[in-house]
Amino acid sequence: MFAAIRASQRVLVGSTGGGETIRERMDRLRADAPAAYDLDGWTDVYGNDDGIVGELERRTAEALGTEAAAFFPTGTMAQQVALRCWAGRTGNATVAGHPMSHLEVHERDAYAVVSGLRMVHPTSAARPATAAEVYDLPEPFGTLALELPLRDAGFVLPSWDELTSVVAAARDREAVVHLDGARLWECGPHFGRSLPEIAALADSVYVSYYKSLDGISGAALAGTEDFIDEARTWRHRYGGQLFQQWPAALAALIGLDRELPRLPEYVAHAQTVARALGEGLADAGVPWFRVHPEPPHTHQFQVWLPHPPELLNEAAVRQAEETGTALFRRWFEPAPALPPGVATTEVTVSASALRWTAGEVRAAVGEFVSLVGRIGEERGGELGG
């Protein structure tokens, strides 16, 4: 699939990494780096404060409006450190979180196996928890972990009033609030609030440098000075104090300069793309589909179709090869909370999508649906349903 997308003349759906050679990534880094940081400065050594990692941490804290931030090699590590610190400070190792959150689905139970914590769920619905559900939890918890947006449920967000009510409920339950904000950077337009206003709701915030900012890798944990000092100690214990991290830090600084200011534009265009995808599927006579959520809450959303993912993946590749247009990336079986018998794909609207008009999206959808039907006939009617 990577090869077909790379060879395409037009690509709608963005990516969070991959799809380019090492040489191409190095060339991009070399071209963009001089505007982001003084390249005559020294490489970092264990993330020294007066070097490039320290500069990234200061820039991140400034963007989020927090007192301090600490660079981590992975978001999984940053999350574990945050929750472990809060367990020690609150005296309660129970975390209230969503069963579809990254903590539960994508980290191999690290919060329990590595950090000795346990998780309780205010809700199992494919949406953020409500304040009433937080109030109704039948046992005490020390930390409420909120993933903004909730990726596996479709990159969904609560309203601002719902979010502030949930935070207030956690406070009333004498718990602290941690934001799993891997994709927090693009949440401002939905809430109608700035990043510092959003981050101020929480006691700690994790953000990613590669999911929305086109970085190489890495994450940050942000909060008060004393909390981040403690987090740095646990970062070392968890093996996160790497000797040199300047390439990831440099790419993150570039992302803060270039991608962060463009995210509102991506979010706005995502609504155009999502609407056109739905119109194209309807015009093509697809009997059942879903663009979720509609309209999107961020610059990412899902599309659901009632076909096997293998069939849809083949159609995506053949469309790229035959027409030079890459409309979708990989299709997957849906998460357990979503309807059975459908496949889902994630749509990320970034720089490449800004050149697409609604009409071009609708036309490409029609081509894709025709390919699905043709491939289904070749396979003897394997169309799902």
C-alpha cells in the first residue's frame, strides 16, 4: 500500500509517519531545521536543560500554558509516569478511564503490569464519559484519565460544558485529572478555547510530537514545576533518559513552528472532506455507510463500510495504481464497541488534503465504490453486508 500511495499523483488522507525513505526524511529534516533551531548549537546529552531538548520543553510548556514540561521518548512512558506519580501523591492506585482509551487498548496493560495500577470504567459507551457517570462510580479513584479526543471511538470530543462538568465531578470525588492529549493540539477549534485554557483544566497533560506535528517520535508531560521534577525522576527509572534525542527534538520544534499553526485549517477542511465523502457514498448508491463523527470534531474521523477490510484495501491500492489517486489508507475490522460486519478506516486531513475540492472528493469516492463492486464480482460476490 505504501508503494501505491507514494506513486500516486494525488493523496487525500494524511499519515502519521512512514511512507518515505530514510534519505527523504533526512532531507526534509535538513531543509526545515535551520529555521527551527541554531544548528551550531551542541547536540544534547541526556536532555540537558541548556540544549535543544530543554528548548523544546520550554516551547511546549509555553504552548500549553503550564509551568514546565518534560520530554519523553514515548507517550506510553509519559502516561505511566504521570499516573504513577499521581497514585503516590493521592494515595490511591485506582484510575478512572475509558475502556476504549489508549491506556487500555494500545499499551499492553502497562498501567497494571509495570506501574501496579488498576482501572475502573465510568462508561463502556463509544463516547467520552459524562459527569453523572463519574459521580456514579461506586468506588474511590485517585485519578481521572481523559483521552482527548477519544481516538478509537472516532476521534470524538465532549462539548466544552461537558468537559468542564466531568472535570468538576472528578474534583468533587477528590481526584486529580490527567489528560491523555496525544492529539490535544487540534482540539481547540471544537472547544472554541485555546490550548492553555484546555490544559488548565487538568493537573497533568501528555502530548505527542508525531501524531499531529509530523515529528519523528517523542512526547511531553506537562504540569507544575514540582510535578515535572518528580516525573523526571521516574522517567530515569523507567529508562527514558536517553543519551541523545536531538533528532526527535529538532523534528518536534519544526512541527511546533509549521504544523501547529495549520491545525485549525486542517480541522475546518476536514468538515468539507467528511461531508463530500458522505455525499459521494450516497451518490454512488452505497446502501449503508457512516462517516463518524459527522461533522468531525478534529481533523481526523472514521469511515465505516459493510465490506471485508481485505476487499476495501485491495480497492484502495488499485485506485491508486490505476488512477493515480490515493483516497484511503488501510481498512480494519472495527473495535469491539462498533457494529459487527463492517470495516473502518481513519481519515486524517492534513496538508495534502487542502488541495482537494469537495467535487474532487465525491468523484474519487465514485471511482472507489466502482472498484469495490468490480473486485467483489471478481471474487464471486464477496461484498459483505
